[in-house]
Amino acid sequence: MSEIVNPLKILFGLFSNRVLINQLAKREITSRYKGTYLGVIWSYLYPLLMLSVYTFVFSEIFQSRWSSGVNNKVEFAMVLFCGLTTFNVFSEVLTKSPTLITQNVNYVKKVVFPLEVLPVVSVLASLFNALISYIILIVGLYFFLGVLNWTIIFTPIVLMPLIIVTAGLSWFLASLGVFIRDMGQLLVILMQALMLLSPIFYPPTAIPESFRFLLNFNPLSYVIENMRKIMIWGELPNWQYLLTGTLISVIIFVCGYAWFQKTKVGFADVL
């Protein structure tokens, strides 16, 4: 058990399966658009269309403004797009997690297949889509606002806690989805609630002070805020939140992996 809960051992095990993970991730990305006329081009077209919609809706219809210094209506759309893109990395993976094992029963039957790579593959596929969205966001910031902040180099560091905690929770949910088939429906509801409770459509300052402490329990709050800092406003990330979030994420990552390894021996009996 001591080997299982060692983060370095976990990373080494995943690294040893890097070729398999890479192949499965590529297959998942291409399968999303298989049979469509535009194929993988949809990966670029969808976020571009969404950014255009957000810019039009919030600048022309709602005429919304961000209460923390954002006066440009187009910039508001960028702020919203950045928050939603970051949230979607988390939401997309966790919503799919409860069915990762049940939809891949053929892998369960294979004794030598490392089932623990499936949540990691899902995370990588989601990151691929997010990367395209972030690139479009950067291009949009440059052409619409004339902004190209050097602080975007911190993107991998800022996203790291999100990636780690998403993988850890995905292991938990992938295991629970085998034994509790209602997890999928429950996750859809929880993700909708979490989206509204995260500072995506509003700044943290919009929350009454008596309830603002609840943001500390939301794993997305500070990642979203830090992404906006480095991409849109050219500020350094909040290092305290980044360090704390990373430590908590590593704990969830290790616990999720240990839980998955402990419970996967019963998958074949249930399926």
C-alpha cells in the first residue's frame, strides 16, 4: 500500500504507460469528430464560434460589465470565455468519469490492461480542447484589445492544480460509477450547480462577504481567477493559492489513485 500512495510511484507508473496513454488520447480526440465533414477542424471552429457569441451577447445585448475594473464590453466576453474554458476542463472529465469503466468492459476483461490510464486519457483529451480555446482567446485578446501578456507563460503552472485534482477525482468517480450507476446523473446536476457557484459569470467580490469563504471549498475558484490574471490582465498568479491548491490537489490525486487500485479488483464481478 505504501507504494500505491507514493506520488512518485504513481507518476512513474503512468509514465511507463505513456505510449498507450498517448495512443488512446489521440483516438478519443479524433473519435469525437469521426464521420463529420470538418473533422478535427471543429476543435478550432467551436471555441471560435463560442467566443464570437459571447462577445456579441454580452457586449451588444446584455451590455454587461465586470465590477472589478473591466469596462470594455468585449473584454467582459473574454473574461467569461476564459472562466468557462477553465471550468470545462474539470466538468467535461468528471461528467464522463462514472461511465469510463462501464463503457470499456472489454478492457476490464484484459488482465494486463492498466485501467488506471483511462481517467488520465480523458484529462488529456479535455486539455487538448482547452488548449485550442486558450489559443483562440490569446488571438482574440490581441486583435480585439491589443493585448499580449508575457504572463501567459505561467499557464502550465496555474493549470497544474486543476489537472491533478481532476485526475484524482476522476479515479474516484470512475470506480464509484461501476458500483453506483446513478453517479452519472448526479454528476450532471452537481456540475451545473458548481458552474453557477464558481466565479465564472461574476467576480468573487460580487459574493456577500459572509458567504465568500465558500470559495475556499471550490477547487476551481482560484484556478479561474489565476488564469484571468495571467492571460487577460497581465498579472502574476496568486502564489499562495497556487501552492495551497497544489498541495490539496496532490492529496486528492493520491487518495483517488489508491481508491481506484483498491476497488478495481471488484470491477469484473460487477460488470
